Amino acid sequence: MSTKVLLALSGVLNLVLIANFVPGVNQTLDDKSGGSAKEIIEPIKIHALKDVKNIGLSDLQVEILSYGEIKYKQSLQQRHVPDKYWQADYFSSKAAFFNNRLLDDRKVRAALLKRFGKSAPESYVFKDVFYPLSHHADFLTSTQQIALNEQRVQEQINRLENPANKTQITNPSSQPVVGVNRLHANDVSSIIGEQAAFEYNLRYSYLSDKLRLSGVDFTEAKFRKTYEIMATSFSTTNVANISSQTLIVQRNELREALGDEAALRVLASLDGRFNMLNRVAQQNDLTEEQTLFIYEVISQSEMEMVEAYELRETNPQRSAQLMRDASLNKKQQLYSYLGEDLAKSVTHEFNKPIPGSRTPAGIILRK
């Protein structure tokens, strides 16, 4: 490109900024996300681009300048999604992000078609917006790629707006990850350091997802504390090395940080067996409160067994007696609360093995 053309292009860009950006600052601040294609096109008039072309810019250079202007205007209109990562409606915020992305892409395509006509999809400059799946599905037409991409994004939105029942927990291997390509906590730490990895996993990890869906109304401080308490178990590659004493400490720390009911909800959300317990409860028209009480009885019995098991070396007879007492007390409470038949059904379902699950010390925490 000649010096003359470079100077001309520089002058045009300066004029664009002076004419459109500076007077429009206040208006830009008032703009709402989701303006029409006409509003996106407005800052630089079509005839102005023709004037630029007349001074020596090629079609490619005009397309680049035009696309940059449209994307810049769009970026000013995009709504910032607040990072309230500790709230359950953070999922809704992420759904809004994906929905806005769908709308933005449609507006950009509409703006480009209006400005450049039917030939716009054939321009390599606009390939990413007209061929969003070109990297792995280049055998599809532009229309097919756009339709398929929108369907995939819509599925992400649906999963975020309609998450599984807050008390139904599935294994991480069987649940698709939405929006974020998850890395193992240790991998993240090795890449960005421990402190930054903690902040990252606090927002984007299997554990943080389950905490948000636990039904607990967290404050940011309580969410961070809960994550910190439970992260040890979820970041350990060899879960069998987690001692039963660690599980007792975690339970007590959760109770101290959240209170008994909230701590119980967190433990339930992280225990894969609760999913099966909840299914039996729904089949028998039990309420959420009743289901949580049943889980509390079972989990309390398990913790008593953990404590009894700790005595096996120093006092084996006492250990065996306490384990029998814990088992009998659980049985009596469940029989009294549910009746013998339902209590047996609940216990049977709860104790079924979960394919691919890992159980620290054989007690409480399965995932």
C-alpha cells in the first residue's frame, strides 16, 4: 500500500473516531444491549465507505474496516454479566451470556448482509460469523453451520436454565460440562499458580457447580469457606488416601460455617447416593424435608461408625459395639419414620454401588 493510501486511511479512521465516538460517548453509555442491525451500522454511513474506496482502498480493505466498525459498535453494546459466582442464579447469568451471543451474531450477519449484499457470506473476512463451524464441519454450508451452531448454543442455554433438580447429583463423568472446558484442579494449578487456580476453580469446577445447586443461600464469604473446606477431598487424585478423620473434620467445619441444615444440604449435594435416595423418595411422595431427614439419619449413623472404626486398634470390642449400636439406631429411626417396608427399600437403594464412583474411607462422600 502506498504512503498516500496509508495517510488517507489514517485520516479516515481519525475522522470516524472524532465524528462518531466522541459525540456519542454519553449516548453509548445509555445504549442497551441488543440494538438493531440498523443501529449497529449507523456510526459509519455506507456512502462514507464508498468515499474511502474512491481514494484507493481495495474491496478487502473496505470489508476489514467495515467489519471492525460493526464489531466495535457491538462490543460497546454488550451487557456485562456480573460475576456473582456464589449464587445459584449464576447459571442464569451464564445462560443470558450465551443468549446474547446468539443475538449478537445474528445482528452482525444482518448488518453485513445489508451493507455488502448477498456476497457477504463469501468474504473470507466475515467467515467466522457466516461459517461458525468451519474448523471441524467445513463440509456444511453457511446456512447449515449457522443452524447447527445455534442449536448447540441453545442446548447450552437449556441446560443452564433448566438444571437438574437441586438435590439430584450425578457423577462428573456422566454429566456434560456447560460453557467451560474443565481441567483437573492440579492441571490448572500447574499452569497459573495455586492462588489463581483457587479463584478459577471457585468459579469453574464440578465442586463449585454442586455447591451452587445445593439449595443453600450462600453469601460470598460462606461460599468461599465451604469450597475451601471441601476442596481437599475433590482435588485429591487418590481419594482412598483421605482418612475417615478428615471426613469428620469436614463435617464439623461445615456445621460451624453454615449451620446444621445448610451443612446437611451441602453433604447431600456431594453424595452421589443421594440421587438414588431422592428417586425413591419421589416415588413414595416424600417431601424434600423428609428426604433430607432420612439422609441425616443415615449420614449421622455413618459418621458414628467412622468414629467407632477409629477405635479398632486400641479397643476392638468397644469399636464393634459402637458400630452395632450405630447400625441399630439407624434401623430403628428409619423403621419408626417410614415403616419397615419403605425403610428397607430406601436403605437398599442408598447402598447400591455407583458405577465409577470413588468413596473416601468407604463413608459419606461419593462422587
